[in-house]
Amino acid sequence: MELLGAATVVLLVCIACLFSFASWKRRSGKGKMPPGPAPFPIVGNVLQVKPKNLAKSLQKLSEEYGSVFTVHLGSEPVVVLHGHDVVKEALVDRGDEFATRGHMPIGDRANNGLGIVFSNNEQWLQVRRFALTTLRNFGMGKRSIEERIQEETEYLLEEINKTKGTPFDPTFMLSCAVSNVICSIVFGKRYDYKDKKFLALMNNMNNIFEMMNSHWGQEKEHPSSSFHMKNLITSTFDLFTAGTETTSTTVRYGLLLLLKYPKIQEKVQEEIDRVVGRSRRPCVADRPQMPYTDAVVHEIQRFISLIPLGLPHTVTKDTCFREYVIPKGTTIFPILSSVLHDSKEFPNPNEFNPGHFLNKNGAFRKSEFFMPFSAGKRICPGEGLARMEIFLFTATILQNFTLKPVVDPEELNITPTLSGTGNVPPAYQLCALPR
């Protein structure tokens, strides 16, 4: 009886596999869904797609299936866009068709379709428009925001000075500094780095960012007015989460790279001394005269590819794309790392090299492949603020301190610890020596 039972289970599994394979064959090919590896029932392409390293798994599959292909995360088909041309075509050239946010479990559970990041349709348009207008009224892109950042850099420098050249982990103070900029915009005040409520907020945001990058954050399946208290609170928290963890993580990863490559740090400091000097703080107006520093900041964002998969999109109707048909409701992954690490645009893309953003004369070189904030209608609404913060925090720290690693630079590990949907630098310590 036991043998008969085991044989029955094996037979049922085989039948399920055959049905799954037949269904996949019917749906994929020209004029149908994009091609991709045959999925197993229930678990999908778990053998080919590793949750802990989705970006690299999908890059490998693109070498076999091309720039548009399908994978199954569990039983759900996902269309992957790999490479600059297809990502730009979908998000920019055909932005209206691909602007809808795809499902993410953490967003579905925490935001319930509210806010800016995970909402859709008219509600998303209204809230995003309102957020951008409000941020502009508060000084986004204007001198008042720059002054808030510069004010916070003074508190950050004070905290770094307290270390007196001894080793410390910069994670906490960078998160507090970046978050205080948002606090000053939204609440009109900053918080002491030891304030208990402020610390609780920092901890919650860090936990949410880690959950978004975990295996559990990647695999599962309104009010009539957009302007109500719950949506306002959710939208505000979206600004905090997106505007704190991503920016502070970028600066933290950037400092690690400057520890790894001290010659690059020296060149940035030489340029800061030449253009800004020591008697005043760096400002945004200095940026055009600081092509090397600007290139380093861009290269940090390109190299780390903080959100390698971007956030998921979806299509609201059956959509013809290239020679395929993407069914309504299908999740779309535009792989931002495939654009940021394109070897045709950036030779040796896995090397940290500011020369990727410099021309032969040493002037800054713009690139349409620079998409760390995504592109099109769903581009990060805080891009201007984040770019300003990353430049000013990095330049001001290097103006005042020389950063030294606690181990030999060659021994420093710069491989991200989380590489599901986000690349987070490994924990490290540094010494900040006053200049």
C-alpha cells in the first residue's frame, strides 16, 4: 500500500508538471508571452531564480532568453525587461501603458494601496501631484532646502567630531542626518540624534527597508477621495522611508568605496580644496566647477545599483510589446542594474571608476543610462532632494575629514549583504581624522 501511495504521488506530480509545461508552451513565443524557462507547478522557476540574488539570476537568464523574457515567481508569471533599450521603451516611450505599480507584499500589507509608492490610477496621480507641489512650496530645488541640508551637515560634523578619530559605524548618524532633512521640511523642525521618538522612527524605517529586500517581501500576491488623514499619513511615511534609508544607505556605501579607494578620496579632497576651500561649506552652485566630485557621486550610485530591480510595474490591459503580448495584470520587472551596468556605456561596469562619467578632457559627462531613481512617470519624486543631499553630505564630510579604514583597504569587502531587491553595504567601521 505504501508503494502504491508513493507511486500515486509521483504520478500526480508528473501530470502536474506536464500540464504546467503544456500551459507554458501555449502561452510563450512570438505573438504570445515572452519566452523563458519552463516553470514547475507551484514553485515556478525556483531553480533558476535565486531570491537572495535576483538581479544576477535574471542577468544570467537574459543571456539565454534575450532582453524581454518571462519567469515564474511561484505560480505568478513576471515579465523581465533587461537592458537600456527595453527599459527606456517601456518606462519612458510608453510610460502611460507601464505606469501602474505592480504588487509588492510589503506595500500591500503596510500601505494598503495608499500613499505615493504603492498606489495607482487617479489616486496615485492626485497624491503624487500634491506631494511634488507641496515639496516645491517647502523649497524643493530651491535655496531653502539647500540651507536645511547645510544646517544638518553642521550637526553631522559635530557627531563625527565626537568620535575623536576612533573607529565608528556611520550607519546611525547618517540615517539621523538624512531623516532630519525630511523632518525639517515636513514638521518644520529637526530632532536631536538621541530623541527617543526619533530613534523609534529610525528603527522602524530600517526594519521596513530590510523587509522589502527579504525573501518574504518579494513573493505574494479606496477611499473615494485621495485626501484623507490615513492617506496623508501613509504618503508622509513614504517620503520618510524613501527619502531616508535610500539616501543614507547610498552615502554610507559611498564612504565605504572611498575607504576602499583612497586615491579617489584624495582627488575629491584636492578638488574641494581648490574650488571651495576650508572657510565655507560646499553648495550646489559649486557642483559645475567640481566635475570629479560630481563623477564620483554619480559613480557611487551607478556602481552600487541600490534598487537593482527597481519597483515592480504592471500593465492594465493586454499590451503588445516588441513581438509579444503581455496579458493584463502581469507584473513587470524593469531591471535598473542592467542599465546602470551596461558594458557598452560603462566599460568594465563592475569596477568602481569615476571615469565612467568624465570625458577625455576631464569634464563631467552626462549619460541617459544613469537611472538609479528609475525613469518615466514613476521616477522617484524625491530625486532632486536626494541628489542634493548625496552631493552635499559627501562633499562636506570629505572637506572636513580624511576617512581611514580599520583594516587594509584591499581587505575591505564591498559586496552587498542584501541583494534581493536592494543592495545594502556590509557593516564596517571607519576613522574620521580632522583635516
